[in-house]
Amino acid sequence: MKELQDFLAGRIWLRDFTPFSREVIDKAVNDGFIAVRKGITEKMECARCLNNSEDTIVAFDCARCGGICHYCRHCIRMGRVSSCTELITWKEPLEISSYSHSFLWNGELTNLQQQASDELKESLRRNEPHLVYAVCGAGKTELLFPPLHAALSSGKRICIAAPRTDVVLELSPRLKSVFPGTIIHTLYGGSPSEEGFAQLVIATTHQLYRFEEAFDLVVVDEADAFPYSYDPALARAVKKSLKTAAPVVYVSATPSKELLKTVSNQSRIFRRFHGHPLPVPAYQPLWSYRKSFHSNKIPVKLVEWVKTQLESQQPFMIFFPTIEMIKQAEPLFKQLDPRIKAVHSKDPDRKEKVMMLRNKEIPGILTSTILERGVTIENVQVAIVGADEEIFEASALIQMAGRAGRSHEYPQGDVIFFHNGISRQMDKARDLIKSYNREGFR
């Protein structure tokens, strides 16, 4: 029963797809420990993701019940929720006793980080939302450590949610090393099951569809990132996962105008933790680059840039606007160096390839925006091919540029916007980076 409680407390789950036997679930339901509800409500709303759009709640002939059912297309990747399926939750709220959490971190916060950390701790003491607006490389994760430790020690259950799996995978080992005595679960699509009741959950924002009134605090990291910033259902999922009056902390280097306007408690850091300015992108025309790749040629200026990195043995990341272009480019770049790898959102080995770049086993990576955030590679040099493409908004360009110059040993970095004509988003990104540097060194 304890294992069932640990798993279900704060969760909303498909009855037929738990890691427990039907007999165990049925007994807990009959004994009054588990509540059961319909997957699609009478108001035609998905009880899991709260979506009620006519485009996503769709009728179908159901083989299970033999009638006309409705199902939710919006969260179907997590298992189909339909009118005749049942969702289960643990009835009683689980009280967490406060106890001493080990806190193993030997780092030292800068004055700006310490100020932001103290401000955040005060907001959490008052159960108020907070925005940490800090540039790439400012040390946002580190300044969260003391407030998180205080919240855990007071018996609060916490979720750190990020839109991208890669960010979750980057955060998880760091937090597990800082809080080694805390049960921490890491949740993303295809993640392995973990035992025990997790007082700290690190998850993609999509995983919050499966939680309800579970957390005393949710930290939304990279709050400006796709898909969170584009899908209102994910914001609803965050709200649904919170206990009554529990606050949300937003962390972002490029927050939206709405966040800046609606969250009154804010901490701003426009200087990197090592005290050096952000690398300012340089513009480099790369006329007709699409035509070149279609003709199985790398544009000359891009070849020269890559050869410079290879000769100086500096790791590099080259961002492309489409997966198709990455696939066109990969065999061409392998002619320059067969060790060069390509990664994108549909690549199951991208975690291993990023680790290879981090460990200096490969010289560089060709990638999509999937690696624009949450990835830190020492001394990495950055190029964006087609920086003028519509897919590259200013916030994405800032994040990609922010991969460079992140370490004490290598605070400088090369950032090149290769383009077929300068766009407004390119100028906006560069102007914002310059403004951050001015603000950070006043």
C-alpha cells in the first residue's frame, strides 16, 4: 500500500496503465484510498490536460465500450484518455514531515547571485511568485540551491519543470549531487521508473499533465522556451499541479513581456557569474546557402570557419534552421572531419553525442534548436546558419549565442550569425545582448 501511495500521491493516472496489478488497484478503490473519475468529462474536457477544444476532443467508434466515445488528441502521447477510460488519484493528501536534507555544494555565489537568491527565498517565505531574469551563464541554477534547500527542509514538495528533455537531463545530475539525501525523480518521455516518494521532481512540463495538487512549489526553468511559451495547456498543467496558494518561480534569460508585466517580484542579473561580458554575435553573409547544400557543397565562408575551429582544436556547435538541412549537411561536414556528428529532436542518441562533445571525443556538432539551451560545453564556439530564417526568433538566437563563453577558463567565445540578409530578429538579439552587457557593467 505504501508503494502505491508513494506512486499515486499527487498524480492523476490512467487506471489500466499503472505499474501495479489490477487486483491491488481495485482493492485500494474499494477501500476508499483511490478516487476514480471519467477521462473525458460531461463538459467535453480532458480531465488530465484540461483541454476542451473541439479540435482536440474527438468522437470515435470505441471498440472497448461498443459505443461512440470521445478522446483527447492533445495528450494522446501519454496514453489515450477517452470517455470510457478511468483516471485515478490518491484520495488523501500526503503530509511530508520536515527533516534535515543534506546539502552538498562547495560553490560560492557572486554578490548578484546572492542578492537574487535572498530575494527569491523571501518571496517563497511569503508564498508569492517570483521571476529570475538572468542572462545565459549568470548561474541561475546555482542561485536556486539555497531557496530549494530551505523549502525542502520545511517539508515542501517541489517540482522543477523545463520544456525540453535536454534541459531536464542536464539539471538532474546536478541537483542529485547537491541534494544526495533527497529522493529525486526525473520524468520525461521514456524515462525509467524510480522508486519511493519523490520530494523533488525534475520533469518536462508535459509530465505535469499527470499531476494534480501535488506541489508546494513549481520552478519553471526556461519559461520562454518552446513548447511551454506556445501552448497554453502547459501553463494550465503547471497550475493544476500546484496545491492551493502555492507559488510558481519562473527562470529565464529571455522572459516574455507578459511575465515581465505580471510577476511583480523579480530578480535581474545581467552579468555572467565569471564577470565577463556576453559574446556579441558577428554578422557574416552566406549568400544562397540553401542552394549550396542542395548542390552538395558547404559555402566557402562556413568551410573556413569550421577549419579554423578544427585547427585550433576548439569544440563547435553549428545550428541549422531545419532537420532536412542538417541531414543534407552532415555527409559534407564529415568530409572535413569524419568525427563531426549531427543531432536533432528525432535523434535518440543526442544525449550520448552531446556527452562526446563535452568529453572532447568529437570536434563539433551540427544541430537544431533542440540544443539552444540547457547545454554547457567548455570553450564551445557557435555558428548559426540561416540566422535570418523565420524560425530563429531573437530569444532563440540569444540562447544559442549564450552557449559560448560560459566558463571561467574560457569566458570569450566566437558567435557568428551566418545569414542571407539581416533580419529584425537578428538585430533585436544583438541589441539585447549589448544592452545586457551595458546593464551588467554599470
